[in-house]
Amino acid sequence: MLVVDDQELFRRGLTMLLGTEDGIEVVGAAGDGVEGTQLAVQSAPDVVLLDVRMPKRSGIEACRAIKEAAPATKIIMLTMSDQEADLYEAVKSGASGYLLKDSSIEEVAQGIRVVADGQSLISPSMAAKLIDEFKTMSKPSKSQAPALKLTDRELEVLQLVARGLSNRDVAHQLAISENTVKNHVRNMLEKLQLHSRMEAVMYAVREKLVEIN
């Protein structure tokens, strides 16, 4: 994994602490968005931790650039920003996670593992804001034509993912393999031109394909 943060003490401390966690290898660190993007493209890490506010290129801009150059790389925004606008932009840019810097090192390490496994993760306080946004979303006037591109099975997978089920849980519920679920998720994102599972959840709620209680 790669750590990108402009605060040197925080960056060094995080790198050192994560290096002691089982199953996590830090392959590099960068102090701004441009350097972070370059390192991510060169080293193709499984996960990148990105701050939102950084010089030269913001974390949101870096997220877009990294996902375009290395789509398989998962990105977690690790930031002080609890602004809804930053969360929504991060999701739309392809981030798989959004954690606040008051998270414990254990929470960050677990977040890395969860996201590396293909899941999504948001700090609880930010998740509440995202759910509030879901509840206020209204169906757009345009037709649901994009959803019609999905097969019945892909639509089932989308609805279950939007309800928060992991790939393993989806596989169990549909009696198919976990690899098959991953293939359906990948195909579904490509067809809908979405960048992450989290963005797929937003799409599913907006199009009234799933209810958020």
C-alpha cells in the first residue's frame, strides 16, 4: 500500500505503524498529490491512502488520476475533512473508503484489509451523512435505460450490494461462487460507467432500485 499525505510527521508515523500490522506492506509514501499519483502509477499498490487537502494536486484529483491509470488500485481517503461535498466527490471519483483522521490505527488497518478485499468502508459519522443524502435523493426525470443494460442476475447483485452485503454474503444468498459475484460486480460497474461499489450504491438508491431504511 501507499501513503500520500502532506503532513510529514503524520505520514511518517502512519507509515511506521502500518508497517507493523499483519498482512500490510507499505511500498512508499508521498507528500503531495502529483508525487502520490506518480508513485501509485509506478508501483501499482493494492491500496492508496490519500489525504483530501494537499498541495499541487488535491486528493480528489489524485484519486481520479490514479483510478484512470490504475483501475485495480483501491483508494481510501484519510482526512480531517468531514464535509459532505468532499465525501460525495470522493465517491464519484472512485474512492472505495472514506476515513477521518481521528480513526484509530486499528480502524485504518482494518479499513485497508476490507477495501483490498473489494468492499467499501466509510467512517460511521460520514456514513450517517451519506444515508441522509440517500433518503433525500429523488428519482431523476430521465428513464432508467442504463439499468436495463443489466442482466437479471447483475440487477440482483446490485440490489444486494446496495444493501451492504459483502461479496461472500451475496454469493451465499444467490448460491453462486464469490468469484462469480466479483465478475458480476465488475461487469455491472462497466455497463453503468461507475467507478466503485460505493458509487453503485448511490446509483441504486437514486434509481429506486433499492430502499434505504
